[in-house]
Amino acid sequence: DEHFKYFQKLSNTLAQVYPNNKHVLDLKRIVNEQNLALLKRNDAEASLGVGMVAPEIVLPDANGNLVALSSLRGKYVLIDFWAAWCQPCRRANPILREFYHKYRNEGFAIYGISLDRNREQWLQGIKEDQIDWIQVSDLLFWNSPVVDLYNVQAIPYYVLLCPQGRIIDRGMTIAQLEHHLADIFQ
């Protein structure tokens, strides 16, 4: 953000001196696009604070049935943003599977959101990793609206919700998640 301010200042100064220069106009366009993206991210951040109700998500599962995040109210829910092509995600899946099997009968669910774009790869990843919790995807890769809605910058990305659908934590590591779950289900 600090560096971006310099680009804004540079763009504004150059636009005053060289208002019709192609390169200056390109720079101004890029700075404006980045500014809009930054505002969008800041808006998303403001709605994703601890204690805030998580924005609703309704996406199709592997069978094409729409599954709403809110259908899991009453349970602690981990929203897991992942993809079959993401090796760190794939390495985390067995650990998530362990958490899921340990706590699912105590009111814990996982709502997995794949950022895949290839249906076959997504389904193969589910099969190979023996994922038996809810899996949804619109197969839009990073263009999925949920990416902006939850301000996902990298995957795997986790958001933990309380039974009322409020955010307990987000952007945590597996170790932090394990600590939260141990505290919740002690």
C-alpha cells in the first residue's frame, strides 16, 4: 500500500505534465484499476472481521446440487478454500480429514470450496485425498465471486465459523486451526 501511494503520486504528476502521452495514460489506467481493486479488498476486509456473520455462499457440489453455507448453521464450520492443483492444499487435506473425523460427531463440518477450473481434476483430487465432507465449486478458478467475497489471496485459506455463522478466525495455519478446534471441543 505504501508503494502504491508513490505510483499514484507519480501518475498524477506525470498526467499534469504529459496529459496526452500514451505511456502516462496507460500508467494512469493501471493505477486506477489497482486503486479500485484495493478499495474492493478493503471493503471485503471490513465485512470479514472476527465476530461478523460470514457472507453467504451457495455453490454446486460434485452432483450439481446447490449447497448453501448457511445450511450448516448450528455447527462449527471450517470453510476450506483449496484446489486439486495446489500442492500445499493437497498436503493439508489428510490433516483436515483427521480433524473432520475427530470432531464431526461433536458438531464440526467442513465446507470445501475448490478453486479448480477442471471438473475431472477436482473430482480426482477429492477421490485421491478421500475427502468425505461437503465439496463445492463453480469451476471459475480465481474468477469465482467467492474469491473476492472472502478476499482470498492464496490457498489453502481457512475461515472458521461458530454455530451462529460468525467468524472466529480466518487466514490461519493448520496449527492455529488445530489449537482452535482443541479449545472448542475440549
